[in-house]
Amino acid sequence: MIFLNHSKSVKARYWLFKFLVIMKLTITLILFLSFQAIANVYSQTKVTLDMRAADIKKVFSAMEQQSNYHFVYSERKIPSSKKVDIQVKDTEVKDVLNNILSNSGFTFSELANHLIVIVPVGKTVNVLKVTGRVVDIKGEPLIGATVKIKGTTTGTQTDVNGNFTLEAPDNSLLEISYIGYITKEEIASDKPLVITLTINGTSLNEVVVVGYGTQKKVNLTGAIATVGSEKLDSRPLVNLGDGLQGLIPNLDVNMNSGQPGTKSTFNVRGITTLAPGSTTPTITSPLVLVDGVARDPNLIDPNDVASVTVLKDASSAAIYGSRAANGVILITTKTGKKGPPRLTYSGSYTTSRPTQLVDQVNSDDYIKMFNYANRSGLASGGYTTSPFTEKDSLMAAAYRNDPANNPTGYPDPGNPKKYRYVGNTDWMKVLYPGWAPQQQHNLSLSGGSDNTTYTASMGYYRQNGLEKTANQVFERYTPALKINSDITKWLTLNLNMSMTHIDNDQPARTRINQGGAWLESNLPPVMPVFNPDGHYAGQGNYTNPVAVNDLSGRDKDDQNDFWTTGRIIIKPVDHLTLTADYTWNKFTQFTKANLIPFNEYGVDGTLLGLFPWTNPSQVSENRANNTYKALNTFGTYENTFAKKHYFKALVGINQEYQHYTLSNALAKNLIDPNLPAIGSNSDSKPTVGGVETESALIGTFTRLNYIYDNRYLLEVNARYDGTSRFEPNNRYSFSPSVSAGWNIAEESFMTNVKGTINQLKVRASYGQLPDQLTPPGLPSSVSQYPYIATQATGTVNYLINGQPGITVGTPLLISPTFTWSKVQTKNLGVDFSLFNDKISGSFDYFIINNKDILVNSSQLPAVLGAATPPSNSADLQSRGWELSLNYKNQSPDNKLFYSATLSLANNSNTRVTRYGGNPTNALNDYRVGQQLGDQYGFVNTGYYKTDAEAAAVDNSALSGYKWLAGDIKYADLNGDGKIDYGTGTTANPGDQKLIGNSTPHYKFGLNLNVSYSNFDFTTFFQGVLQHRFYPNEYVFYAFRDDEYSIPSQLSTDYWTPQNPNAFFPRVRFAGGGNEQPQDKYMLNAAYLRVKQITLGYTLPKLLISKIKVQRLRFYVTGANLFTFTPLNKNYDPEVVGFNTYPLNKSISFGVQATL
Amino acid sequence: MKNKHIIYLVSALVLTIISCKKEGFLNRLPLSNISPQTFFKNETDLQLYCNQYYSNLPAQTFLRADDNSDDKANQTINPLLAGTYTIPPAASATDIAGTGAYSAGTATINGTGTNYNFSLIRSCNFFLSNYNKAAVSDDVKNIYVGETLFFRANDYWKKVKAFGDVPYINTYITDTTKTVLYGPRVPHQQVMDSVLKDLNFAVKSIPVTPAQSGRITKYAALALKARICLWEGTYRKYNANAGDPAPYLNAAVEAAEEIINSGAFSIYTTGKPQSDYYNLFIQEELQSNPEAILPMRYLASILTNDITRQLGQNGDGYSKNFVRSFLCTDGLPYSLSPLYKGDNTPDDEVTNRDPRYSQQIATRGFDLLNGDIITLPRIGTTNTSTGYQCIKGRSSSLAAWNAGQSTYDFFIFRYAETLLIEAEAKAEFGQCTQTVLDNTINKLRDRVGMPHMVIAALVKDPKSDFPALPVLLDEIRRERRIELGSEGFRLDDLKRWHAGNLINNPETILGMKLTPALKAQYPASQVSNIIVDANNYIRVYPNIIARTWTDRLYLYPIPTQELTLNSNIKQNPGW
């Protein structure tokens, strides 16, 4: 039974409900116990002990746990052989100490801050005032480094100059730590200390952000990669994606196009899925969390980013459950550090131009090819049109040779009102003439007192479009505020607020299906920009884009994305942290576009009529409004037992809600077309429309980590999710995962080589994640309530009572039984670090099974009259690997630093392992065993040499026209005497065979860094080693669609009797027969691109300290300056695909200053 | 510590937030969409649902109409008639511009508006299984049931014309495992019997004056019934083993006469025989036009069309064969009339011909656009392939020519067609008396000032396309061809008359005579590529002398996938 049925199976729901209740109870219990603990602990100076023959240090430690005292003593002086028996109940710590230290030769004294110092009898406790300075290896002060007495919470932080002062007992051990640096210990003394910390790099103590927490990198068992801000800060970026491209193996970033405002899209490990009713696989998008909240990474200022972590496998992403099936990207923004206010400014000016431009034919080649195509048509019953005359050719040649003294058009003898154009315009140069500017500025203020830190920043970015006459201006404003306050020892509050405001002003050309394309069709080189009489040229359906840009109105987009997250962190007792955060987001978008009619003129300014596609005048307004609320509550318990058993547990609840509304209005016939005011119209029935949807998600999750002796690592994750997107009986999903690792380097047998092999870890994981199948794009009723059959409303182009009839449509056929699809990942990895971290890296191999994908389950006869309802009935499997290698070194004098990072990955060997919708194995649909990207086509064996040879072969299945000499001769693979598609199935593909696969393989990125003294140099290469594609576009095939598709210079190498070995066949209009997918034209799109070259200079400290500036760096960056590829220059190998707004190559000048 | 109270408070708050969310949190129902559970309450609901059908009304736009017949020879040859039409792989495949290559999309068989798509049928069946919920009287319900059946009948008829026997689905299918999906093709006659039943219900229940202007009227239902029944009646008569034609011819007459006898309609005329016919098709307002049984209305800034701009372009053109069929002003065919001046020049050819010639084809003096006066027939892609440029519906108004801004109305059902149906159906019975002719054909002739068709005076045209046909029927068919030129009836007519082999006539792909003397008057750019035959007639397709009709072309092939999915479906003969 396919049709909607609400009545069934209340049982499953009940069970689930119960589960949720249990989860809630668990959390409640934890909270409750915590309060008990708080109540017990913080009034405690008494302890209860029952220990026999115990190591005295263990007794101290036990007392530390039960009271708020800390003990300071010298390890060397208190022998571990000293055993004590103690049995006390609710006894004052001091009494216990008196008891156990009696006759031990030791005594104690209590200092401030509940510090108890144990010293040998007779020695007085000498409290020193320790002063010192913490610096990095270059001698630069480290601000905000922590200095504390080891084993205690007593400590301080360094000031702006790296200095600190601390009172500490004589001989006590100080621990000096700073994020990203190796922690050091020093014995307290009265002499001023200078402590030099070295950078941690990939080393053992590095902490990475993981789901709902952090973890030491060395203890990770999942496939996780991290990039820090240092990789993003050194140059200007269009958006975050721009900066991440190529840095992390198997994080594919697609810039899509170079049009201002274009969003980057992300994909992890090439995970692909299928969509019902589509024969193009869907490249999935990972879940992106900014400071723990799902956000669009394109809307944040790259300058605000502190680190980016990618969770690639199911086990590391499992904690995010429902939406993490396609990987997770965790973005952490910069946080203030304690200390006086620091003001940082970074700014840059960039000038950019297209990476590639199509080289169009000039008027000579155009006329020749046009007439050739027409002759081909005439000779074979194919497409024909009015050709260029002899006079046209002569006039065009005259203009080419002497543009100053010859006209670009003359009156058409057949229609004296219109020009026949004979100019020679390079439209690419007209549209993309030079360099377009970009600039960005970011100002940030941060700092903090002992308890509270803050950071406030304001970013501004402005980009002008490459298409000059479009005058597109894109502006982004990104204010942000972050406050973190440790109210008490056990209570921390933090508040994050950030906002993105975008203004995008572009011509209304997008509204008439003319925007975004890099080259309009029907833009022949013979047409000038202006008629000889000075009016804009055009005279046709699609006139020249310069005129449309100039005259047709604007399309303005205004977006506001406002985020607030409040978080409360409670540490009721040691080892336990409870966190609750609530996020509220409001996204609004207002788009306003107007069309202005304008006249087209012919010979000597004769009015020809209105340009067709901007008439009548109109203005449209779209208002989108999205509210998103998320609540996360989780508790973490972390402790190490008996020094060897590290244990961490996390339990939490995640709840999300989204409410989307859209309203749009369109009014035609404006009273003043140049005043795009929606109220000032004479439209008798303006159009209004709207959408309103809701969606909700609940998930409960848990994670357990266990580490034995730093050697054996185990992590278990589980998550239980419910979504509003499926029918109540099918809406819940449970996803477990497990991962384990072995730190071989920690084994005793490795001790000898510990100096060489700093780290060696193997790890394996297995996990399954559900995917709730959210389609990309804005929410619609169909996408948010896919299991409910609704009746779409609309209008019909037929007047009922004088207005277009309002319609309520027929519901789609829907199967309510579909549910989550599942992504299973198996991952095997190794991490290593050699020679004091000089060389480090990791390698991962994975298998991804994408199960129960929602597709049209089976083909049904057309008499059904509706699309087949989708069901969970396809599986995909992909395998891949990724490698990252780092090398870094420095000269002994600490002046020269150099490093290299290589990432290399392969993915997307995706095969269809189950598919019910294609019983006949038709080639135009998915089929079991197929590798995605497989391209079937014909085998090109050259050209027919004579018309007779061509006529002898039956090519009628490919194209109805008569085949001639110079048309492509395909191999008759099945030997049936004719060239055809057979039945278009794998069993009978006719004369087609598998001619290649269009999936890119071996993507790499290589980052080289050198700094010497005050200079720094970075270069970054990125590319794909193997990529083939079939270019089915008119810049490739001359006149592919019809006479209006303009050929490129590349296609001038066409067959003629004099040029029998040409790359292209004879020229035809709509020469479909020659444009079949075929082996000869599978192009190689491998490439190596120099994404970035940066040279920076930081002014010496001495020089700038006089002007009270702490740091001042100038740099120049070149982006996308060089590309090496065998692909022809009509295409940018990075986007492969024609008619996309070109990517930028650019040169930037920037400055970074810190006050 | 005092702070613990704060902790309790905050934690309690958090707990409250969590606890108050129940299963209900995940139950989200559509906020801005109609769902079947709550629809079909009242008459408005019934109307709103039925409105969706109206995009399927057979409006006559003239655009590239009859390119698939002997009337026209478009620059781009019709793939079916060129023999290059290939079997669609799936019902959802579209033939890209007749190249024989298919892509996904809604399949529309080139030039017929027909496809193997059953979504309209499904929409109708959904209505039929749900309308009863509405709290309105049966009479009111039946109006909309009538509308639904009107559209279902028309859609099935189109499928029968295209495919012959077709599966007949008259229930709303929700269970995709049901055998009804896998049934065999139902015989042509049986489907048409159901179509007639639907039509009869529609005629009976739809009022003469509908609740809203623009909705289907009783007369529109009658006009459709007359059209379909004439088609089916003559199909049965001229095609072997097709069944008894009588009930359908009777029904056609019955329906046509009910319209005629109502007196509600008449032939539009203002007493200007040289322009009335032309002007009829560039009317801003057909609602009150006496010839409009059902018009398709357009209103400025509310609903406009782009047809006027495209008419007379697209390399379209009438064939020599079509042009020859115009009578001379004495009522005789060119082969017999002493008034015929020959066709050495365009001016000669139009002289003394039926005034509908110059009102359908651009001849000297025609204002193509805003003062762009025709002197020589325009030839070329943006004009015409044959020199006979189609101007039915084309006006010289710049306002109507501006893209997408035309407000000229179209006919959906034109009274003239009804008259032609009456005459032909009566003639097939042998009941076409002079009175019948005077009430039908001769009304059309009066408008254009042509002499009456008089049975006693009819002379068989020696060059007739139907040499064996009785002269009366022959001349009625000629009248139909001329009056309904470019209205998209011709291929259907050839099929029902079993006259596909008329396509073989080489004249159906020839254009006007382009003598060297005439050619010399043209700018070279227009005619340099024009190829002519031995008699100087323009050859539209240089690589063929004639098109070849084969009998398989009477039916389109069933998409391959349908045969694979349902072994009960067999392919049409010859495909």
C-alpha cells in the first residue's frame, strides 16, 4: 500500500518515546548527582579515609580529591617507600596530616589558596616571589602563557611582554604551558627565569576539536584532519573555501565560479548519493559547524577562523548523527586571550582577472565556418539558414583590415531597416577587459582580565565582478563578539554573537536567463557593440549583453545572518563538566529586481521595437526569513584511574528546529520603469506567493573513550535520532560506531627508538551514520514533508473570469514508508611522526557503503501517470585513500624555517551495488555494477573520405541528415552494418562501448613555506593528476546547437578536403551525428595550478616598538597565477564545464598590524 | 555556597526545556500546502481543481501547425515524414528538435501535441474518486465531472490517434503493484466507445452558461464531440476492420446540428471579403465574436502570448500542393478555370484566386511589420522556406509583435469547423443536400465572396488528390483544407481518410516558382542558396525529390521502455 496511511504502528513510537525519556532521565540523574557533589565538596576541609599500607603520595592525592586543598612537595624528598595506615572519618585535613606526618621527618605548612607544602622538619617553608619571562624560540614574548605550581591550580598568566610574577614555595615545580607549545617545567627560584617554549607542531600534546569537546591528537582513533589559522591568515581569501582548497586530503572544495557572491561547496571523501528522478549523482555536502552550531561556512569571515577540523569517518562524526553522514567540518573561531587589549588590523587590496577566457573566432573564420555549415546542411538535408553573402565577406574583410575607415554594418538589401553586421568584435575582451578590484579589512579587539576574555571584530569585504559592464559589486560585513567569563571556579558562561550582512548588486540580466553565463549565445563576432549610427547593436532576440547590462535594470540582494549562542558550563566536581548551549539564528534575505524595457534600433536609428525580454517593466521582491534554534545539553566525565586507565564519557541531547518563510511579490507595468517601487505600478493583478515550512530534529548521543596506559585506545559512539522529515513510524534511527587505536611508539620495546620515532599509531574504525536526505537548496513543502502528499497550487495560462485560473493540483504518488539512508564507513589509518616531529604524516584507507539510498524503486508503466514513488532501494560503495605528509626544519641559529605539506587523495571509485529502478540495464540510468562517471560512446576511426563512402553506411539512428565526406566514421563495433545505439542497454549498446570515466582521481595539494629572518614565503600548488571528461559544449563543437552558437578558435581546425586530418569534422549546424560521445574527444583535464605565491615581510621589533606597534607585516600574494594542463584553453580545468563565470586570478597587497 | 541556588535554577531551566519537548516536537505538518484530506469541500474547490485541465485545451495557435502534413514544408523537415523518427526510449523522453536524439523531459511527439504521458488521465481519475466529498448538489458536482470527462475524452482521443489501441485507465491508482498497470492495450473501438460515453456525459451536464467566464460550455463540449465523432466515424469508414462508422457519423451530425440549431453562433463578417478572414485571426477580443464557440482569451498585462511574433518565421511555408488547392474566383480548380494565370510570378499566381489565398499567404502589399511592406515573397530562415509565407494570425502591429506581448485571442473551437463537420458527415451518409451546403460551406464562401458550392454544378477536378472520391466529398475536403489551413487538422484528416500516401506527392515539398527573372529581382543574400527543380520550383530539401509514406506512419511507436516493463504491450506494426 503506497498511499498515505497514518494509522499504523503506534508501538514503535511508544518504544522510542520511552528511549528518549530514559535518555532525559540519565541526564537529569547526572545533574542531580552533581549538585550533591557540589554540596558535599565545597564546604569540605574534612576527609574520610580508609587506607592500609598506602603510599603517602596516594594519601595526599586522595585528600586532594575529597577536599579543596592542594599539596606541594618534592618528589625526591618524600620516598615512595613511606607507607601509612589511616582510617579516619570526617576528619580535618590538618589533623590527618599531623597524624601521618608525625615521626616521618616531614612537616607541613598551609599557604594561601588552600596550598599545603610538605617539607622536611626543620626547614621552613620559604615562599619565593618568582619572576620570569616566557618567550618562543625567536625570543618573541608569549602573551597569556600559563605559569602554575605543578599539581595545583595556583598560577598566573604572562603579560603583554611575556613577564609573570608568582608566589611559590621554594623548590616547588612550576609548569609553564601555552596552547600550541610544548609544556615545560622549571624549579621555582628567586632568580629571574627565562623560559623558552617550542612549538608543538604535530606533536603529542596537540589538542584538536572533536564533536562536543576536544581531544589530544595523539589519542584520536578516527580519521580527523585539522588546519590552523596560520594557513588561512597569510593571504586574502574570497571565502573560507578558497583558503581550504587542497589543504586537507579528501576535503574537496569547489569554488564553482568566480562570480562575486558565489558560494564554495564542500565534499568529504567524494561521498556521493543518488536522488530520485535524477540521472546525475548528487555530490553530498558535509555538516559544517561553526563553534558547535550548523552554519553556512561561506557566510563567515575567514579572518575570524582559528581552526578547521574535518571529521571524515563515521566514528568521529557519529556524535553528530543525523546530519553527519557526509562528514563534518568543525570550524572554531578565534577567542580572546587574557591580557591587555590587543588591536589587530589586517587589510588587503586585490586586483583580479579571469583565469581563462574562451578564444572566439574572428569574423573571417566565423563567416567561413558559417557558410561551410550552411553548405553542409544544403548538401545533406540538414539544418540550413541564410548564409553570409559575398558582400558581407568583403565588407567584413575591409573592416578587419582597416577598422577606422570601414563600417561595422550596412543596410540589409532585403530589409533596409536592419543592418547586416560585418564587424569583428572580440566579445570576451569587451566583457572581461581587464582587472577588477577586491578589498578586505578586518579589525579585531581582544583581551581579558583574569576571569573574562573577549574578542570583538569587524570584517569588511568588497569585490567587483570580472564582467566589466555588469558593474557587479558584492559587499560583506561581518561583525562578531565573543565573551567568555569564568564566574566562579565551577561556572563558566560564554556568549557568541556574530552577524553577516551581504549586499550584492548586479544587473537584472540574471532574471532573463542571460546572467551568469560567460558567453551568451547569438553573440557573433560580426556584431559590433554599437551600430554605425551609435545606438547599441542588437536587432535580435538576444541583443548584446553590454546593452542589457546598461539598460535593463538591477538585481539587488540583501542578506542578514544573525547568530547568538549562549553557553553555560558547570564543573560541579572535578572530572565532570556539564554544558548547555542554546543558539538562535535569524536569516533574512531580501531580493529586489527590476526590468526596464528599452528600444532596439536599426539603420540610422530606425526604431525596431522593444528588446523582447525586459518588457513589460516589472519589479519583484522576495523576502525569505529563516529561524533556526538549537539546544545542546551534554555532560562529560573524564578521569584517569590508577594512572593507566584513562576514561572519558559523554552523554547529551541535541535538538534543532527550523522555521522558514518566503514571500514574493511581482508587479508589472511600473508607472515609472526607472523607479523600481513595487507600489507604483498599474498592474491589475500583481503576483504574490509564499512558502512556510518547519522541520525538527532530536538526537541523543553518547561517547565513551578508554585509554590504557597511553597505548591502547578505544572509542565507542552511539546516537539515536528522530526527524520530522519522515513518517512517524519510520523517523528514528540508531547509529553506533566503534574505533580503536594502538600507540606503538608508547610500547616499551620502542623506547630505544623513541628519539627517532616520536609517534606511531595504527587505528581502525567502523561506524554507521543515518542521513535524513535533506535536499540542497531552500526548503520547500515537498522537501520538508517528503512523506506527505500535498496538492501544489499555481495558476494556469488560461483566463477564467478574466484572470489566470488558480489551480490546486493532483498530489504526487508518495510512499510513506521511506526512511533514513545510511552511510557506513570502515577506516584503517596510521599516524606517524619522526625525527623530533621533523617528518610527520598520516595515511587512511576507507570503504564507504552508502546504503538504502532513496531512489525511484522501480520503473513503472507510464499509464500510472505519475513519477514512481521513491523508496530506500539503492546502495553505493566507494573506496579511497588519503595521505598527508609534513616536513619541517629550521637552521641551528633559528633564523631559517622551512616546511612542506603534501596532501594526496583518491576517492570516488563509486560503484552502484544495488539499484532496483533499471531492470533492463539501460545506459541512461544507473545500473548495478556501474561505476559512477562511466561514459559510453562510439569509437572514432577517422573521417569518411568520400560522400559515397559515407552514404554506404547507415548512420540514420544518430542523425537523420545525409552523411558526407568529412563526417566522422564510427567503428561498427557489433558488425551489423549500421551505426546505432542498439537498445541503449548494457546487453545491446549498439556500437557504443565504455570509453572512459569522468571521475577525477589523485587530487593533491603541496604547500611550501620558508621564512628567513623577517621574510616569509609561501607557495601552494594544487591539482588533479587524472581527470577525463566529455565536452558536450558549443565552444568545443562549432555550431553545436544551431547557427546561434558561436564557435571558438579551437574549432577552426575542421575537416576540408585540403585538411583531411583535422581535429574536428566538417562544420555543420546542429551536427548531432558528429557530436556523439566518442573516444577521440574524451579530453584530459588533469592540471597543476599554482594557487598561491606569497611573499611577506615583518618589520623588526626594534623598529616598530618605538611607534608602539607590536607586529607589522606586509605581503604580496598571487593567486591562480599559473596553471599547467593539457586541456585546451577554452576551459578552466578546475571547474570543467563551459559557460560558467570565470574564476579569478589575482594579485593582492596586504598588511597585518597588531597594536 | 549561595551560588548553588543559581545552579539549581539554571539546571532546572535546562531540564524544563528538555522535558517539555515531546514527540509532538517532531510532528510537523505542511504550513502552506493543501492536502487531499481537507480538500474538495465546496464548489470552489471543485473549480480550482478542474482549472488545471485548462492548459490542455486544444487552442489553435497556427505556430508551425501542419508541418507534419502535405500542407507545409518547413525548412526543418518533419522527422516522421522524413523517415528519421526513431522510437523513443521512454515515455519521458523528448525528441530534441527532430534530430532523433532523445533527452529526459516531457515527451511531446513533434507537431502533434500528443505523448504517451498519462498524467492528465491520472488527474482526471483523482478528481473522479474524490469529488463526491464536496457538500454541493449533484447537479453542481456533475458540471465538474462533465469538465473532467471532457478533458479525459480529449486526451484519450489524442492517444488513440497517435498510438491506436492504448491501455485504458479509468481508476485512480495508488497501489503500484496493481495489475491494472500491466494490462494490455485496449482496442481502438472500445476506447473510443468510452470516449463517446464521457463526451455524452459532458454535453449533458455542462451548462450553456458556466459559473465563470472562460469555463467550458455545453457548446464547447458539443464541438469537441462533433470533432471527435467525425474523426472516428470516417476513420472507421476508410480504414479496414475499424468498426461501424454509423453511430459516430450520426453523433457528429447530431452534435454539429445542436450547435447550429441553437442559433448562438454565426460566421464572422463585416462585409469585407478581402480582409474579414484575415482579420478574424488577429482579434483582440473573441469572447463576443459570433464565430467563437470557445476562445482562448489574452488580456494586456494579465496574460499575453508570443505567438504573433513567431508566426511567419521559423522557416515555415505552405507547400505548392496546398497552394494549388485554392479555387479560382469562378469556383473552379486551377486545372479547369480559365481565370487561372499560371504561377510564373507570385502576382500571377494569386490573381483570380479564392480571397483566402492572400489572406493566408504573404503576397504583394502585405504589411509584415509596422510598414514593412511585402513586394517579393520573403525567403530565408527568418521568413519562409517555400516563398509561401504563412500569415494567419500574423499582424503588422508592432505592439503585438513585441516579444510575449500579444493579446490576440485564439480559437479553441471555431464555428466554421462545426459547419465543415456537418457538411462532411452528411456527405459521408449521402445526405448532404444543397440545403446542407447552403447552411454550411456556402456560409464560409459568402464571407470571402466566393461563389456558392452548388451540387448540380460540381465538376470533378482532374488533378484531384482523391481521384476516386465522389466530387461532392472531394470538394468538401478541399473546402476544409483551405478554410482550416494552419489550424493543425491536416495529418489527422489524412489518417482518418487513410490518405497518407498523399505525402508521396513531390509537390508537397516544393515551393513557389523562382524563375531566373524573378531571382534577379532579389538581393543575392536571400536567394543565393535556393535550389530549384527543372521547372524552377523551389526545392526545400535538396537531397530528396519526394517524401516516402509507409503505412507504419499511421501510428507512432510505443516507447521501448513500455514494452519492456509490460510484456502485454506490443509494438505498433512496422516499428
